[in-house]
Amino acid sequence: MMSTKAFTLVPAVEREQLMGDREWVSLECVECCGRNLYVGTSDCFVYHFLLEEKTVPGGSATFTATKQLHRHLGFKKPVNELRAASALHRLLVLCDGCITLVHMLSLEPVPSGARIKGATAFALNENPVSGDPFCVEVCIISVKRRTIQVFLVYEDRVQIVREVSTPEQPLAVAVDGHFLCLALTTQYIILNYSTGVAQDLFPFCSEEKRPIVKRIGRQEFLLAGPGGLGMFATVAGISQRAPVHWSENVVGAAVCFPYVIALDSEFITVHSMLDQQQKQTLPFKEGHILQDFEGRLIVATSKGVYVLVPLPLEKQIQDLLASRRVEEALVLAKGARRNIPKEKFQVMYRRILQQAGFIQFAQLQFLEAKELFRSGQLDVRELISLYPFLLPTSSSFTRSHPPLHEFADLNQLTQGDQEKVAKCKRFLMSYLNEVRSTEVANGYKEDIDTALLKLYTEADHDSLLDLLVTENFCLLTDSAAWLEKHKKYFALGLLYHYNHQDAAAVQLWVSIVNGDIHDSTRSDLYEYIVDFLTYSLDADLVWQYADWVLQKDPEVGVQVFTKRPVDEQQSRFNPDDIISCLKKYPQALVKYLEHLVMDRRLQKEGYHTHLAVLYLDEVLQQRPSASGKDAEVTETQAKLRRLLQQSDLYQVHFLLDRIRGAGLPMESAILLGKLEQHEEALRILVHELADFPAAEGYCLWRSEGRAPPYRRRLFQLLLAIYLGPGPSAPELAMAAVDLLNRRATEFDAAQVLQLLPGTWSVQLLCPFLTGAVRDSVHARRTTQVAMGLAKSENLIYKYDKMKLKGSSVRLSDKKLCQMCRNPFCEPVFVRYPNGGLVHTHCAASRHTNPSSPSPGART
């Protein structure tokens, strides 16, 4: 059990004020109504005091009781109970089994002498059911055995309204509405005196202890249960709160939310209703009275009266927080909700959550601290301000007053332990990253993002770059100085770029690549710069660094032009300007022309010719170095051939003149093909190169997209070259046979047979002849089918014509032309399929003038 100072005990009425030097007199009962304090004594006196509360400068309360008067009731017995009925200005006094009505100020009995006789104890119904504001409901334990009586008490009279029998003799009673909570001889019960229904609660032994029955709220009671438990019970006979554990010898109890206060002969103990723990113990000997009067707790011995003054809940909570008892403070704060206005509570509770968060933070309980900060809607700058130099110099933030914690900065909190400092910084990184995109950051995103950048920079964290390439609110001045201090030049460039200072960013990155400053963040920084310039909208910046990127690596540097989006190239990146710039970099120029010709497919003769010339120059430059072609030359030569074949825009004659005598027969053949000089091209391929597949491919290339006769003519020409006059090489004969057997469909068999040498056997040309015969038969049969279909169609048309001729047409001078509406003068007319008759000249005019009225389609 950890103690909490929840109450202070303050004297209210001293012994001398009550009884002077009469040692034998004792205090028997107390009543308090507003400022009026009443005390009943053992010698049948009632004392009236005015109780004044004052607060001294230290914050504690003091009470001064001023005696008004005292009066003897005329009995020789002690005053057992006092109850004030302020609405009636009456005080109900139980003495010698009789309840007397006296005036609250004069203490004089009412003139009518109204009283209730035969009572051993009584209780006022604070939740009356009568509805009459000019009376109070009083429930008494009657001297009659096992009887409870209910009275209505007015200013000068009393009226019994109900008498209820109980299963056992009642010893104590409390009342709420129609419900009586009774301590009987052996048990506690709830009794509805309106319906007579009783609900047993739990057993109780009256011989062992004094019963306690207290109404603590609407339809709820506090009872002294077995085993030293303070039990809660509702009028439904159930308990909605956990019991509290108090002394076995409790003689009095009261509730001052969220506490239960218990009194025994030695101590006053304070127990929490929220966590059922004992919170405070106050020494108090010989106490026998503990009562709650509208929130004011009064305790008394037989000689004096004291007030239990509760400390303000906020003070209690702050004391708990100061003792690092976070959970208890939060439980108490939540429990205080019912006693504090909503808006005030929300402000108070948020602050308590924030304070608790800092306590957990100081103990490195980061998960708990984070949840408390979130729940308490902490201004995150309170947390950032603990870390030296993280808040921007321009920040106007000042810490909360009164402060949420006792720490000047992180160094004081961790006492210089660098491991703890590192943990705290990792937590702040995580927390700021989580809250920066939430409502918590609204209004001070610059402070959050700038602090996060500084933390990432210090820790060399990968997330630094992610922060800078996404939306952020880092303040340029602070952030730039911090990045430069920690030599994070690449990140500094990203910061400049985000703040639209691309020139400064590129200049910084170029310095890194040149080795003027050191930053190993990216090993591919040169490629990054090229990519950055490629997509930059600042044309001046691109031109400024174009030479630099091309000097570093022409093939990579040219990407600032080749990979640039096309729509951005129209105005500031004219191809002719770029070509002029690239003349100093042949490799880059080739790449750029390839981009124009192959990728963008620009149909401009100059680009195509220029590219072909560059290819040709490179091929010619490489050829003398070796008799064979190395990989690079082969690749370039393949590009040249592909360009010569696919493009129709270059200057053929110009290139042909450059190639002649250069030992490039294949290229010469391609160019001759472009000039339709097929025989010369094929002779180069066949006789000079002996590349028969290339010759066959040439025929296919040049006939692509042409009519079949054009292709046949090329293959026929190739066959003629194979079989031409002169000494016949075996390779040519075999090439001719192979061509015929594989490309049988490309030849006219009749013409081929005239070219073939008579010495060739049929078996040698079997595949060709088989294919030729098959094609001939197929062609003949296809022609027969087409002829048959044509005849059938013609027969159908003849039938339709005969049908039309078979019907007679009657023409008279009364018949009118359907177009001009004039009669026919001659037996010449035009008849439409719908039967309409028109003049021949009208029909002719209809065809020359489509807007004329039409009787139907002409047959």
C-alpha cells in the first residue's frame, strides 16, 4: 500500500466550547446543514454553532465555530440523533425514544408539540416519493418489535403513512424512495415498503459488530459486510462496485467520491473506490461519529468535532505524479470526471495524460509514453524542446506553464548517459514520423519535419532521403546548415531541389562527383545527375551542365537529350542545336541520331544520312585494324546494314559513292537494291560474296509489300544468275537446286524448265516438280470452281431478267410519267422494279441530278 494525502483533519469545535469543565458530559451526535452545526450531548443539550471556513495563505483550511445558543430538551437521557429539515426550518431530535421538532435557529419546540413517539432510530428519505415540497419523509425503527414506520413531517405536524413488518428486529436503516436498506439481527436486506418485496443481501452478526447502513447515492448503499469488507449494494440487491477492505472494528463510514472513509477506535482510513486500495491512514483515537453532510465530512470523539477536508483532486493527482505513481494518478483522474464540468475535466485530464507521458518517457517506457502523449494530444514541440537544437531557431514555441515536467533538457533527464540519449532519440524519430501526417502536427509541421531531419541526419538514417524526396515542411535555413555541418551534401541537394533551387542542388552534386567535397551516400551520383537533368524543366540548367555530363561519359551523358520527354523538347531542345552540341562527342552523337531515327522516327533526310555516314565512317575506321571483324565492328556494321535496309530517307547515291572501293560488298548490294539495280546487287551477293542465303534474303526484302509477280521476277533473276553462262561452279548449281526445291511456289514452272540444263535428272528436282504440279493442279481446280460459281450467278441473273420480261406493261396516252407527271407521247419508256414508268429523258435527268424525285431503283 502506497499512501496518498487525500484529506487533512482540521478541528472545528473544541471541548471547552461544548462542556467547559463538565468532564462527565460527552458528545453523542452531530448534524451540519450549510453553516449551521448542531451537537447533541449526553446531558440532553443541543448546541448550535455557526461554522466558518477560511483558507490560510499556505492553501490549507481552518474552521471557526461560533456558538449561537444551546438548549436543554427537558429529558434526562442523551440526545441520540439530530437531523435538519432545512426546507421546513426544523431540526428533528431523537431523545428518549421520541422525535421532537424544534426550530433550527431558536431550538424551541414547535408550538403544536408535534412529535413522533416510540422511535429507536430514524433516517430521512433524500429521494422522497410524496412530491410535496413542504414536508419530509422520515423512516423510523419503532419500539414495536420488528416494525418500521414511515411518516410525513410538516412544519408543525406529523403523519404516519406506512407501517411495515420486518423478518427480524431492525437495528439500522437507510432509505431511498420506496426502498429501505435494513440491518437486521442476522442479515442485511433491501425492502420495498410500497410492495412489501424483500431482497436478502448477505449475512450479518449483530452480536459481533455494529451495523453500518449508509445511503451514498441514488439507489445505492454502503454496508459493513463480513470479513472487514465495505460492501456496495443497489436497490436491486446487486453490487456494481468492488468492495473495499477496511478494519474489522469499523464504527462509521462515509463516501466522498472517489473515496470511502472508514472510522474505527484508532484510525480514520481512506480507501479508493476506483482500485479498492487503502490510500491514507489518519490516527484518530476514540472516534465514534463519521458523517457526510452534503460533501462535508465530520468526525467526532466524545469531546470534540473535526472536519475531514479533502485535498483538491488536482492536487492529489499532482502529488501522485510527483511520486511517479502514474497508474494511480490516471485512475483517480478518470474517477474525477463525474465531479468536474466536462470542458474543465477535458483540459485537466489532457494535461495529466501529458504529465504522465513525460514521467514514463523519463523512465524510458516509450510505448506507454507514446500512448499517453497521443491520448493527451500533446503539443509535440514540448517533447522536441527537450532535445537541444532540434527546434528551428525561428520557432516561437515556449514550454507550457506550469511545466509538464521538471527537466531542462535530455542531458539532464539521462544524466549524460549516451546509451539512454540514443534510445530517446530513436523514440523521438519514431514518434515524429508517426504524428507528422496526423492532426497532431497541424500548425507546426515545420518544427516537426525540421526536427525529424536533424535526427535522421545525426543518426545517418536511411529515412533522411525518403523525407526529402516526399512532401515535407523542413525549414531551409536550419536544415541546410545542419546537413552541411554533418557533411550530408547529397541530402542537402535534395533539400535545395525541394525548395526549387535546382541550380544549387546540381552544383553541389557536381562538386561531389568532381571530388571537391566528399559524400558517399550514392555511388551512382553521376547517373543520378544525368537522370535529374533529363527530367528537369529548367532548359538553361540542362544546357549549363550538358558539356560536363558528356565529358564524364558521352554515352550516358547523352541521355539528358535522348530520354527527355518528347513534349518538352519542342522549344528549348531543338534537334539541330543538340546535334551541334554533340559534334565534339562522336559516340554521343551516334546515340542521339539513333534516338531521332529509330525511337522518334523523325522523317528527315539529313538525320538518316548523317547517321548512316557516322556508321560508315566507324566501319571504315575499324576495317584496316584486322582482317576479320571484331565484335564492335560487327555490331556497327549490322547497325549500318539495318539502317540501309529499313530507311528510305538517306541519300543513296551519296552513300554508294562513299562505299565504292571500300570493300563493303554487302552494303553496296543493299544500296543497289534501293536503286532497283537488282541484277548487279544479286551478282555481288552471288559471285563476290558467295552468300546464297543473303541473296535469297535480298529477294524477300526487296519484294516485301509488292505484288507476287514482282517477287517472282526477283527469284527468276536470281535463278538466272545461278544458271547463267560461263563456267558453272558446283556451288551455284547446288544453290539453284536448293532454291527451286525450297521456293517452288515463287517460280513459273514453264519458264524454269526452259532454263534448266538438260543434264539434270528429274529426281534432283523432284521437290520442285512435285510442288509445281501440285500448284498447277490446284490453280486449275480453283479456276474451275470460280468459273462454276460465276456461271451459277449468271444463271440467277438471267432468271431474274426473264421474270421481269414476262410481265406485260400497258402504256396509253393517259398514263403519266411518275417524275414529271406528263403523259407519254411515244411508246418509249423506262420501267422501275416497283412498276413505275418514266420518260427516258426523265430517267436520264435523275441520274445527272440526284436531287430529283425518285420512283425507285432502276433495273
